[in-house]
Amino acid sequence: MRLTPALAAAAALFHVPEVTAHVSIPQALNEAFVAEKPDYECKLAAPSFNSMSEGFGPRTAFASSTGPLRAAMVFVDFPDAPATDTPGSLLQAFMPAAADWYNASSYGRLHLTVAADTRKFYRMPRPSAEYSWNRAGFTSQKQERYIKDAIAAIGAEFKPGPTDVLYIVPTRQAARIGFSPTSLTPMALADGTRVKGTVTFGQDLWTAWGFKVLNHETGHVMGLPDLYPMDGRATGLWVGGFDIMGLISGSSPDYLGWHKWKLGWVDNAQVSCAKEGESEHVLTPVEVAGGTKMAVVKVSDSVAVVAEVRTDAGLNHGSCSKGLLVYVVDASKWTGNGPIVVQSGKAGTVRGCAPSKGGPLTSAAFDFAAKEAMVDVKKYGVTITTTAVEGANYRIKIKYAPVAGGRPKPAGGFLGFGG
Ligand SMILES: *[C@@H]1O[C@H](CO)[C@@H](O)[C@H](O)[C@H]1NC(C)=O
Ligand SMILES: [Zn+2]
């Protein structure tokens, strides 16, 4: 996309970076990203030049998050790591589980289809050791070379048809291809098929995450940021085990209501905006379709306090934390820099109820049955009180008295590894 002179000048002033971590966002994509006015009163606008924030903005660079999401999957091996497994067995590691996961999380709105070329492994031109594919040594340049090598190896032999995202899966023999980053650099396959993003899977599929790594990475292709710290601090620092973009193996991995709203799985009409003074809201659990999913207090142009109800149903089966979950969304933050911070402050939850699945904040939901009825987000003048639980629904009262804003304080201190 071409920048107007005024925009280019603003972008230069702003210093639009290339973001490289778990997800590579080309500088051009951020430079071309221009804020737009949200279509609903308590929505936050995404800031210009930050294409992957928690705000709402243009979605042209991203794969569609409702209706069909068309993926092409290819399998690669290497001169120093020839395959002894089969493409079909690798496909089965993801499908149909990953598509079912999206179907459930989206209330049936997102249909992931995977056109997989299971005829063979395409041989990469370089040894796996040369790509040195791990978190420490990763750069977007390395990833781009890997993707281009794979696309050249595939050639025109595979014609997947219209495709939103390319999945490149290595043989299990390629131990050196360690992790699974995503690139948002648009690519063309040899037959002219254009893709908006590529996920280059690694062995963390087997060693850490299972199929859900696909759901996390494809979340980036649909525009969602990482909710865990990029600097090596505890994975659960900001959102505990809530939301697969925070921790793939988290205790309550279904997307937060805010993400479901961003992706179009929750409608504006299912979001109740709280204004100054007192208001009452009845929330239905995030895991079930229908009803009001969130109460949102927009406290500034870039910050909102959000309340939703989490249960142990559906994708959150087995979760040890149920009840009202309150979090602060900051649309001015970059991916991996704390755009969402779950609020807690409850006593006696030093380790959390699932220490290995997100740390202290795994206990952050306020369970009315356990007499945890009030959440005070003092920093923003928001007090939320549960007044009744009706079936699985929470009836809450929000008091909002605006204060001069500040930044939410990070909570927790769990030591874990990144997702
Ligand atoms: C997809 O989700 C919808 C809505 O929750 C459900 O009715 C349907 O059975 C699901 N389909 C599959 C294949 O799981
Ligand atoms: Zn990520």
C-alpha cells in the first residue's frame, strides 16, 4: 500500500517499527495502518501504525475471521533431516481438532478448512541446522528465507485454490526447527495463489502445545496480538491462563470476550456499555452462544475495563477458576507488551489454582458462590459488584466515577515459557 505524503511524515515521526517475535509484522503493514472511527460507543479504536493492537481498525491485511478461513498445508523435510514419518500423520496432529476448536470458540461462525498436500514431503534446499529455528536466534529475515525456500520447493505442483493462510509443517525428524512463529508478510505461491500470512510450524507442536498452536498462530493471521511478555518474563504475567493468545496450554484457553468481539464472533448488540454512574448488566458465560457477553467501561480513548463470565464448560473444560473475570484493555500497547491485563488482587492466591497453566492469575475469576462479589479497579474509578447469579448468568452492578487515568499495574510472577 502506498502512503500519502502526510501519512508518511506522520509514520516517520512515530517511528513505525518492524515487529519481530513470535509474530513478524512487516514495517510496511504497520505504516499503511490508519485508525478509523469505531462503530460502537464503547469500542476502542486501533491507533494508526499499530496494525496488531487490541483496538478495532481496518482488517484488510488479515484473514477473514468469520465464514470460511482457507488454509493450505504443506510438509517439508531437509537434506540433514529426511522424513521417516508421513504427511498424513502430521495433518492428523492438527485436524480436525483445530477446526473444531475454532468452531466452538466462534459459536459456529468460523470454518477453518485445510487443503493439505499429503502426497509427499517437499525437500528444503538447505540443511535444517542452517535455518537455526529457535526463539533465541530468530529473525524475520530468517523466516522469510525459510518461507521462500519452501514455496520454491513446492513449485507449481500444488494448487490449493484461493488461500488465506499457508501452513508449513516440518517432519518430526527436523529437531532443529524448534518453534512456530507466524509471518504477516503477504506471499505468492508459484501458481499465483496469494496468502495473507504463513505459519512456519516447529517441534513445539509435539514438545509443548499440541494442535492448539495452530489456533494461537492463526489468531495472529486474523489480527490478534500476543498477550504474554516478549521479554522473557513469566508467560502468565498479564492474563494468567486465560485466552490462547496468552498461553496456549493455559487453564482457561478460550478467547476472551474482547477477542471474540474483535473477530466478529460476538456482535455489538451483545456488548453492554457502562456509562458514568451506576448501571446494571446481566452477563452470559463466554463459553455458550447468545446473550450479553461483556460489560465494557470505556475509561479513555485507548483504555477499557471489561467484565465477562468464565465457566468450566466447552473449551474451558477443567478450568479451576470460574466466575466474573475483569480485565483492562489498552489499545495503545503493542503485541507482547501487555495490551490486556487481568485484574485480581484477591488474597490467598499466591500460586494460583493452576500454577503450571498460567500462574497466580489462573485464580483471577471472582466466584460469587465463594463470596467473591466485588472487584475494585481503583485506578480507573470502576467498581463491579455481583448482585446475583441466575443459572449460569451473572447479574452485576457497575459504578463508574472517572479518575485521572494511569497505567494498569502488572500482576503475578509466574516463571514459565513462552507461547
Ligand atoms: C459448530 O458449532 C455449532 C455452534 O456451536 C454447532 O451447532 C455445530 O455442531 C458445530 N459443528 C461441528 C462440526 O462441531
Ligand atoms: Zn503468538
